[in-house]
Amino acid sequence: MKSKVLIIDDEPKILKLLEKILSLDGFNVVTAETAAAGIAIAQNNNIAVVVTDVKLPDGNGIELTKKLKSAIPDIEVIVITAFGQIKDGVEAMKNGAFDYLVKGDDDDKLPLTVKRAYEKAMMHREVKELRSRIDSKYAFSKIIGKSKSISEAIEFAKKAAPTDTTILLLGETGTGKELFAQAIHNASQRANNKFVAVNCSAISKDLQESEFFGHKKGAYTGAISDKKGYFEEAGGGTIFLDEVGEMSLQTQAKLLRTIEEKTYLRLGDPKEHSLDIRIIAATNRDLRDAIAKGEFREDLFYRLNSFTIHLPGLAERIDDIDILMNYFVDHYSAKLKKQIESITPGFLDKLKSYKFK
């Protein structure tokens, strides 16, 4: 159902005129004559834009703007002020109004202003819906399994999520490290900012410094312009460093400094830049063994290891095999448009007895 525009004014003639103007412009218009009626309509209908007079029988448009924006953040409010009362409009803008118009002077601007406000409201709702879809896909509730080992991992992750601590996820390939990282981000205070996932093993060690921290124009042959790195892209949000054990020693040194100083240096740039970011790292390697071989910095390991979560493999999750199999059967039945009724008990027994290590 298309979202509506609500007009609030206690003068019937003006109400009728504004309704006609906006209806002719293609908007679905509803009306109210009081602030109380307007709030009720806005809360119980699909209202995108409110056009309200400042003076109302039971209040004023300035305070109404504040109440509406507080109750419905993605609604847009346009305040109509009397001639000479521009200060009312300015005050309404401070309370979150999209714009204000002066009666008599700005009548011809109303349709265009409502259109712009409507587009902004729709954009916010689309972003909110997209955010909701991402959250529903990458949430702790979407992690499949009820075994003790996976339940403990989820509980640890939930405890760590609201904090800003660096997290190290340890587990075999396929244990869901990126799913956990995304769920932690979505449950954190940084959820409205970017989540940037980087597979360290997929980046040539010669290019890692530039890819992670960016470079200045002319930093090396082929650097024809300034380039943002992954850390800068994730500023304010979360960066997920998958397979961090494959990071070069030189990049490890820069990462350590970034964690300690909360700053970073672009390649070829002497100026340090501040950085507000959360780091979640993951690996399937034994980092202590990598330290012993001189392939991983011990000081960086202890920085990353402040909160470690072990993600169990199938060998530790035999009790989850039934649940996992049912999920994959349903998933691929829908994807491949096949009707698979059930899994034979014999096949499940074979899977449960299989030595996954």
C-alpha cells in the first residue's frame, strides 16, 4: 500500500485547498484538524509526510514535530507558519522538521517540498528494510544448532558483542567464522555502520599494506591516485580479518600499531590518521605454532587474543547433525526446486558415525 501524506490544520477551507493541491499531484492524502487526531492517524496509518500548521486547537506544530519524529523517526514533517512567524519554522527545524513554508508566500512550493520530503522518507524506509533483512540473515538466532559446544560459542559471542573489545575467532574452515563476526557486529553499538570482511589469504602479501591501509598518489609505480584502504572504509564500524594468520609480518606490524595507537598510515603518506574501529579476527591456524616458526608476531597475537571464541567443528557437534541436515535439505530443495521429503535414518547414522577429524 502506498504511503500517505497527512495534513493537519484547523481551518476547513485551508485543509480542503491543501488536500486538493496534493491530491492533484498524485499523493494519497488524509487530514486531521487537531494535533491529537494527527498523532493517532500517523501512528495507525502508513504516513510518510506530515504537513502541519503551527497553531492548532490543542497544541502547536513545533511541539508536534518533536513528538512525531520521536515516535516515528522516518516520518518527515513540513511546518506551515503564518506570515512574519519564520522563527516558528526555524524552531521546528531544530525539532527535526524537513522544512517550513510561509502561508501565502510559499503556496506554490508545497507540492515540490512534499515530493522531496516523501522521497527522503521512502529512502529511509528502504534503508531500514534492507538493514532489517541483513540483521535477520546475520543474527545469532540464525546460527543453526543446539549442541552444548555451539550454544557456548553463541553465548560467549553475545556477551562480547555490546563491548568494543577485539575478538579472535578460532575454528576450522566452514565453522561459520564470518557468520559469527557479522552477528557480533549486528548486535553491537556499531551495527548502523559498515561491516567490512577481508580474506587476508586472498591478498598478495606485496599488496596487503596498500589494500589494508590505503596509499597516496605516487606511493609506488602504478599508484595514479589516492586510495582508501579497508580500515578507512570500515571507519566507525567493524573490520573482519579472516585468515589473519596469512598476513605478512610487515602488515602485522602496522596492524599492531593501529590497534595500540588507534591510528593508521597510508602507504607513502607521513601523516597519521585517527581511526575508530572494531577488529574481529579469525583463523584456522594454530597461531602459537606460527609464532614459534617466526610467521606471526607474538605481541600482535596477545592484542588479538583479548577475547577468544572457539567455534566447534562437526566432530564436536554430532548432536547437531540432524538439525543441520534438515536445514540443508530444505535450503537446497527450494534452491534447486526439488521435492525431498525426508532423509533415511541409515544415512543420518552414517553421518553421525563418520570421523570428521
